[in-house]
Amino acid sequence: MHQASYFPWLGLLDKINKSDVHIVMDDVQLSDNAYQHRNVFLTADGKVKFLTIPFVKENYLGRRFREIEIVRADWRANHINFIRNTYRKHPFASEVMPHLESFFAADYRLLTDAVLASMRLSLGLFAIETRVILQSEMDYDRSLRRGDLVVALARAAGANCYLSGSGARAYLDETAFSGDLTLRYNDFHHPTYLQKSPTAFQPGLACVDALFNLGADGARALLCRN
């Protein structure tokens, strides 16, 4: 399980690919510093740049992610224009760009609509067939937080093993995973690939970077190595 993520990075896609079921945590709070509504892309001169979906900030900390509205529509033109200008000469631009054109041509009112659509597109291009369910549609104790919430959601999904990102070691109570529910950490080592960039390889980007550089088949192969 993981928060919704705008065009997820390879580490998240790798974890989803190794799972039978992935829970999108859409009932949690939006964090400005997270990658729920934004992600990192690479400029033509090799610098990192965030593309962010603007949202209505009034009382957003008191609302769930799935309730937050997008504040204006021009973000779609801004994002697709940046992607066109940056990636149009990349090896697989003709293969990947039509998918992104279709994504940005759609209208989205809520953050969750746009972000989930970007995740579905990413999963499709990477041929990841993991079943995806939404936290908001599940039956569990909604008063729980952090590690207790993770365990409750895993059990509600009928899991016998929870695959966690390594960053969760800081707050997960490993003793809560016992008997019919075990815990594993995903040991992801970011693969390198040939980026069309004048600078050194930049890891941790939105997954579209791998798609433009390698094509769908080549990008899928990155996950198969882990």
C-alpha cells in the first residue's frame, strides 16, 4: 500500500509489480512534501524540475486526499508543454507521447482523479497487472493511524504478507506482523539506464523518463531485474 502518486517513480512501480494487491491510500492527508500531487522530471539541460498539480489549499489539512479539488485547469497545458519540449527528441517519443497527450486532454476536477489516472496509465505501460483497490472503499477501523492502520488495511485486504518500502522501518511495529500476516521489506536498487541528458544519471524521476528513453518494453525490463 502507498499514497497515490503522480506518475510514480520506479521504486513504487517495482513494489506494486511484486504484489498481488496494491492499496492506494486515498483517505489520508495530503502532504506538501510528498509525491501525491507532484513528481520530479528532468529538464533538457539535465536539471531536476517538479511538475505539480495545483490544488485548493483552503482547509486542505483537514480534508482527505480524495476530497481535494484542483484549483485551475492550466496545469495540464503547462505540464504537457514541458514534457513535449523536454522529451520530443528522445528515442521513444513517438511511442509514449500519444498516451500522455490523451491523459492531459482529459478534464479532472479532483486531485485523486488526475493522480489515479496517471497511475493507471503508468501501470498499463509497464504491463503491471496487480489488482488495485482504494483505501476509501475498504472496511476497517478509521480511527487507526500509521503502523496500526497499515496492519488493519493489510488484514482487511485478506493479506498473508505485507510488502513494505524500506522507509517504513522507522514507524512499523514489526511485532504486529505475526501468525497469518508476515512482513517483508522491498529491497529496491535503482537501476541505471541511458538518459538523454548532458549530466550524470539522475535516479528517482517520474516513470515517464524511463519510458521516453527506453520505450515500454525497455522500461518494463528495469523492474524485472529487481
